[in-house]
Amino acid sequence: ETTELGNKKELKSMPFITYLSGLLTAQMLSDDHLISGVEIHCEEKGRCPSTCHLCRRPGKEQLSPTPVLLEINRVVPLYALIQDNDTREAFKGALMSSYWCSGKGDVIEDWCRCDLNAFDENGLPNCSPLPPPVLRLSPSVEPSSTVVSLEWLDVQPAIGTKVSDYVLQHKKVDEYTDTDLYTGESLSFADDLLSGLATSCVAAGRSHGDVPDTSLYSVIFKCLEPDGLYKFTLYAVDTRGRHSELSTVTLRTACPLVDDSKAEEIADKIYNLYNGYTSGKEQQTAYNTLMEVSASMLFRVQHHYNSHYEKFGDFVWRSEDELGPRKAHLILRRLEKVSSHCSTLLRSAYIQSRTETMPYLFCRSEEVRPPGMVWYSILKDTKVTCEEKMVSMLRNTYGESKGR
């Protein structure tokens, strides 16, 4: 601020806070003039450096505090703090490229235009990474002996790569299968499941999460084998034909259903057939009865027989004595099919059956995708209609007392 004295101009100084107060009073400094996200205020933080002659005050040993002029008071993009338009746009483009395109391309609307050197060994552009989906068990559907529900979140980002499909593979794993050579059954989520081409044993579901841009996909398998070890793998495919890394879930289905009352009746029947003189007809009836039941049911029959009639000889000894070693071996070797886990449960004092009904969102695509266009269709843009259906699941509960 200067004061004119005749032909001379005298420089006049004032404290900074007084200067700000004057601007506010004159309405020259308002929220409209402030830089977005920046607040100007003054606090006593630190001291002026000793090399600054303006801070020295005659007769005072205490140095003046250093004013703090700029502090961020809310979260804003860094490029918003830059006032020069060209610099701001360049900075914005660099940040967008770094976040969405791995710094190897430019963001054009909602996709990445890759640089000439951003291609993989297959000649496909790779500046926009394709994140792998994370396959998991659906928390709302507990696996049963035949039913398993799996789900995953859509991995398509807001900008960059576009997901065209998810491919789900499943196979039953056992000691006779080479898991590396046998790939199992492969299902396309878009072309098989949403189009309705899959069997009645597999159904597609879809529901939206709390965030509008986030979709939750799910698949329910309804015809699996009880007490079976299954391996499920999932990967995403983008519109350029790239595959993401695999996500894997391995699980064992629940033990086979057992009608415990029926098993006890069969145990009584076998005891009556074995008791006393056993004719050839009675021996054949016992053999046929034991061969017709499932392996888990046979295990339960053995359990009830030994619980009630072991004083007359256990089930194995009586079967060998009454039916002969060959027929007894054909029956008893079927018990080896029961896993150690289920064997433990089948020794429970009481087994009860119950039926659960679970709601499930069954979805179908409203449009038919032309063949050969898989890579170019965006899955999120597919029109899908969903209806709620109920899935019945039978379960066994095991316990040491009734009603547990």
C-alpha cells in the first residue's frame, strides 16, 4: 500500500492478517475467488529463519512466527489445484493413464487406447489390466449333498478393459482322475448359462450389490454327487480375447442322505433272516436287500445291527458265516466307498432328515448374441431378466440325542 506525498510515494506495510481482513471487508476475497479445496489462514507455526532480516525486531529476542498460508481442507484431485488449463489437462491425463491404463496408454471416454509398445506376446493390447474374479461359496446357500451355489463380483472397471464373458469349469476329483489332464466341463456364463442352453442341473443368477456399478454373478449346481470332491475354476474374458488369471474353489459335498428309520428296519430284517436256520431263499433275500441299498445306507445298517445284536456276532462275521465269503466280500467292500468324514458322522447316535427351501434368483438373457461375436459383446450391457425361484435341499442332522 502506498501513500502519495507530493511527488514522493511512501511504501507502507501492514500485518498480513490485517490485509486479509481488509480484503474480506471489501468483499474482494470470497469463496468464489478461492482455489477449489484450498483455505487461506494464518497460524503461529515455527519461526522465521535467522537469515531473514524482515523478522528481526529491535529490542526483542523472540523471533516472529512463520505464517502458514496454504492448507488442504478437503479431498480434491491434485490436478484441480492447478490453475493453468494446459498444465491441468496434461496432469489429469497423466494421472488417468497411470491409474486406469498402467501408464501405457491414454484414457478415451471409458476405454484405454494403448501405446504402440503396450502389447503382449499374443499381439493383444495389455495396457489395461484384466483383474481376475474371486470365486467363492455363496454365503446365503449352504452346500448340501447335491447342491452348491458359487458367486463372484464383476471385475469390469469403470474405465479400461471390458469383460465379455466369464468361463466356469467344474470337475469331480478322485484318486482315479489326473486333474491336470482332465479339465472337466466348461460353461460360458453368457452363452450357456444366461442363454438357457445349460441343463436343468445348472442355473445362472445375478443380483446387484449396494454399489450401482457393482454386479454380483452366481451359479447354482443342483445335481452333484454326495460326498464328492469337486474343483471349480473361473476366469474372465475381455472384448479383445484376453483371459484373466484363474480363481479356484475346491470343496467336498455333504454326506449322502440317509433314512435312519429305514436303516434300522433293514438291520432288524437282516437279523431275523440270519437268526436260526437260514435257508437258501432267506440268504438270497438278505444278499439282495444289502446290495440294493446305497453305501452310506449300508454303513448305517451295519451300525444299527451292531448296536442291537452284536452279542449274536457282529455284522461282518454273521454276513460271512451266513452268505459265504464271496457274497459277503461283495457287500462289505462297498463300505470302502464311504469317506472317513462321513463314516464318523454315520456313527452318530441319531440322524434326522430335514428339508430346507432356499430362494434363488434365476436369470436369463433377453437377447441372443450372434455366434463369433463373443469377444466384442460387453457382458454388463446384456439385458437380463430375473425371477425368484425356490430350491429344495434335503439335509441330515447328526447328534448324540434326539431333537438336536
